[in-house]
Amino acid sequence: MEKVVGALVNVISLCSMQTALHWVHKLFATPRKGKLNPKYLPAFLKQAELSFFWYKDEKVYTYQWNAKATEKPLILLIHGWESNSARWEALCTYLGDQFRFVAVDAPSLGMSYGKNLSVKNYQEVIDLALQTFQPQFVIGHSLGAFALFQQISEGEYPWLQKVVIMGAFDRFEVILSHYYALLGYSKRVKEAYHDYIEHLINKPLSSYCSAEAVQFVEVPVLCIHDKEDPQVSFEEAVSFHQALLHKKNLVVSTTNLGHSLQDEAVFKTIQAFFS
């Protein structure tokens, strides 16, 4: 089915590249799952203090736990692709009352408004969340981890003390190449979309990578990645891991925990890092 859609986009590009690029981006940036129905929120999210902030005239929803315990350090939680803030239940439960927590639903996911999620708009939302809540600690997973790390490398957040990156990829180009292969886009469509993305992020795609961002991140980083991660190859991220280690950061590899990294051993490692 994907190849049929890709072939149709290739045909459209012969008549209108602008129209083709609209569909290339829409297919790439539209999550298929991860939305939440406000009427049927998980109990974990119902227990939170619900609020929102505005991003380009659209609401971005946030959830806070232990919000009134202002003497405790605050952890900002950034989820990944086709996910939402409910994914943090096990971690928050493990860490318990030691911290305050605030989780953000990415644009078009959870209860947040929007029709698509690009790394660029996620970066901008993360920047707003960092500025709004000024957390001491922040944790990102998957696409959220990549967007978080890019944003921290570009912005200034003097209140931020430590960062945890979970299941993050290194080069955005690799993600695009997987997408191109899945849809079977023509060379001219791929080149046009490359130009579109570079205009969006305002930098060459070759430099849009975690390993390069490391040199601009001065806070301590803990990176956790599973060796059998089926979605973000551990081997693809090795350069990122090596760059982190070169700056005396921590890199922890796990086995048999998959991409989600939902495990008590992971939570214990994060707890020790923050404590």
C-alpha cells in the first residue's frame, strides 16, 4: 500500500512539485495513533493538574503531579512519536514523591491540538515548555529525545541541571531515508523534500544530528539505549554515544528492553543520576 501511495505522489510531482511536497510532508508528519479522548483519560492523567499553553493559536496540554511541593526539583517529561504523556506513568510511580513532574503532549498527540508533528514544531513547543516551567531536570524519549537535545543545543536554559535522553537516534537523515524507502519516492521528490526540510530547520540536514549537537550542550547528560531497539538502531546512534562519552557524559546500554525502556532498572538509573 505504501508503495502505491508513493508512486501516486511521484506522478503528482510531474505536474506540481508543490502539491507533491504537501503530501510527502503530510504523510511523514501525521501520527496514526497517540491521541487521547478527554472523556476517557487514563487514571494516571486524571490525577494530574491539567493545564495548557498556546503554540501558534493551538493548545498544548500539560499535566502536573506534586505541583504544590515547590521545594522539590521539577522534572519535565517529553514523549516520543505516536505517544502521549500517559507513557510516563511507570517512571513517575517509581520516583514517587521525590520530585515534581510536568509532562507535555506534543502537537497533534495526547490532548494537544494540531494536525501534524514535525521535529521543528516539537522543538518550538519544547522551548516554550522549558521557558514556562523552568525545570531542573528533563527527560526525553525517542523523537522527543532528539527534538529536546537539538533544542537544548540551540537555546539557553540556565536553570537546567541534568538531561536524560532515552532511545534517541543520531541523524535525522537516516529517519528520512527509511521513510523514502518505505514509500518509494523518486530521486527528484526526495531532493525536493530534502530542500524543504533544510529550509524548515534552517541548517543542512547533514548537521541535524545528535552527535554534532553534543558540543553545544554543557549540562550533564545520561543517555539510555537498548541494544536490541527495533525502532531506533543502537548501531546508528553509536557516534552520538561516543560524542557524549568524549564529554564525560553517561551512556547506559540495556538488553531486551526494546524501544520503550519501561523497566525498573532504567528508572533506578535515572533516579541515581538525578540524586
